[in-house]
Amino acid sequence: MKRVFSGVQPTGNIHIGNYLGALKQFVELQDENQCIYCIVDLHSITVPQDPRELRKHILDVAALYMAVGIDPEKSIIFVQSDVSGHAELSWILTCNSYTGELSRMTQFKDKSKGRESAPAGLFTYPILMAADILLYDSDIVPVGNDQKQHIELCRDIAIRVNNTVKKTFVVPEGRFLKAGARIMALDDPSSKMSKSAENIHSRISLLDDDGKIKKSIMRATTDSEGEIRFDPEAKPGISNLMNIYSAFSGESLEDIQTSYSGKGYGDFKKDLVGIVQEAMAPIKKNFNEIRETQELKDILTLGAEKAGAIAEKTMKRVKENFGLGF
Ligand code: ATP
Ligand code: LTN
């Protein structure tokens, strides 16, 4: 059995980009692997958070994990700050990382753009992510395309430690889905769909009601050509919508193109509204059933115990290999 690890930040409303890029894979992988899914609250404080909102979002993500189909009987679900090994290993890896490689991370460059000085946590964020992954001897890391560079860095750090200190870490691999790996903003197909964008119609959150889903899709940016054809370069708006259609329906892009030949964007969008509404309905129902229960907190407590036991073993090995302690 392979070990799978991934995480989502509790920073806002999880959207269909997060779902199609990451969460959908989490569910698919859990039958044949040992899966560990984390709510990465330590990552979220790289930017200022309101403490009350943060606590709320942590439970929201936990409930959404379960609402999309992650089964706590099969997978471990836990909160990052509940296992101290993440922060501990992160420091050890920081001492084996270089400012040069961190400076090349495009996410850091984007998030620190225009600032004279950026929070140090934003800079070292990928090291904490590497610690998350390496702490569990993970083989596979399911994520969206935007995390490719971070996974590469994690591999580089693992290989470096294995070569220069002692063979300590499993070198993991990223896993990316074809159709959902990079869902773009509905109002601006040149930037990725994001939790933090100001315009709420740029994204569809998993808990949006049917009216909001309809509004966001019907006003999504397309082009003046009116032809439903997959061409991300020339027609990024409709291509993004086709990707979403394909990821939710399971139909190939070619089949979608054929079945909508001669039809207009209005018809296509109306059908997409139905598909997305139908996919979101059970998620919302499941979420509402679990979100306010004690069971949810119990699952996180048990998850932290299970994750903590694995992490402890790794930390013992790491400390021994580095000569830390006595
Ligand atoms: P956002 O930018 O929306 O705030 P994020 O990338 O900062 O999200 P997370 O919430 O931790 O951070 O992302 C969780 C998972 O969702 C990651 O695997 C990430 O790659 C994936 N993901 C985020 N946005 C998209 C997107 N637009 N398309 C596909 N996958 C995405
Ligand atoms: N950086 C990731 C979230 C994340 C993660 C991880 C993903 C933190 N630690 C470990 C996979 C494995 C993001 O999506 N922004």
C-alpha cells in the first residue's frame, strides 16, 4: 500500500478549483492507499488571520473533507498544528534549504510582489509543506498544478538530506489530474480560481446555493466568437468552462465539442449550471449534517493521534540521523 498525503488551507470557502484539482483525487485514492489528509492551519497564518474565523474555517474544511466523500474509517483526517512534528521537522529542513531556491518559488514572488519586505513565513512556506509530506514517508501527493514547483522543492530537499546526511526520507511524487489540475477564474480566465479573489463570481464555492451557481456561470467571461471549441490559448474562457464540464461529467473534451457543435454559449452554460448544481447538492447536504456535530471534533482528535504516532517514529529517525539529542 502506498502512503498518500495532502493538505488544504483553512482560509476561506473551498471552491470547485480546490475540489477538481485536489479533493476529488483525495477520494479516489483512499480505497487503495493509506491516505492522510491534513488541514494545514500553520500554513494559513503566513498571512494575517482572524483567530475566530480561522477556527471556524478549520472545522469547515474538516466537514467538507467528509462531505465530498473522505471516509474517516479509511483515511486519517487531522489538523496540522495538533502534531508538533510538522513545525519541528520544518526547522530541520530549513537548515537544509537555500534562500536561492526559495526565492525562485513563483507563489512567493506573486504573494510578495510590490512589497519591500515580506513575512518570513511566506518565504519559508514551501519548507513547511515539505515537512508535512516527508514526516509521513509519503509516496504520493495529490495537488493542483499550482503546487508543482513546491513538490519539486520537497523532492530536492529530501534527496539532498538523503545524500548529504543519511538516507532518511522517502522521495515523494506529485499527482495531478488532467481536467481539473488548473481551474481558472470565471471572470478572468488568465488567473487561477482563488479563495481570496474579491469578485465572488470569479469562483463557485462548494457551499454556494443554486442561484449563486447559476449567476456565476451565466456571467462567466467567454469570447465573441460563439463557437464551443477547446483552445486554451485563443479561447481561455470557454475552454475553462469546458474543462469544468468535463471534470464533473466525465465526458471528454472532444465529445463535448461534438455534442455542442452548432449550439451557442447560452445553451452550453445552461447545461453546465445543471451539472454543477447537481454535483454540489449532495456535498452541501452532507456538510450540513456533519458540521455542527461532536463527531466531527472526535474524528479530528482521533486523526491527530494516528498521525502523531506516525510522525513520532519519523522524528525519532530524523533526530538520530542528524545527531540531535542524546
Ligand atoms: P486559493 O488560491 O484558492 O486560496 P490555495 O492554492 O492558496 O487556494 P489551498 O486551499 O491549500 O491553497 O489549495 C488546496 C488544493 O487546491 C491544492 O492542492 C491546490 O493545488 C488546489 N487548487 C487551488 N486552486 C486551484 C485551482 N484553481 N485549480 C485546481 N486546483 C487548485
Ligand atoms: N501549499 C498547499 C497546501 C499544502 C499541502 C501540504 C499540499 C500544505 N502542505 C502538503 C500537499 C501536501 C496549497 O495548496 N497551497
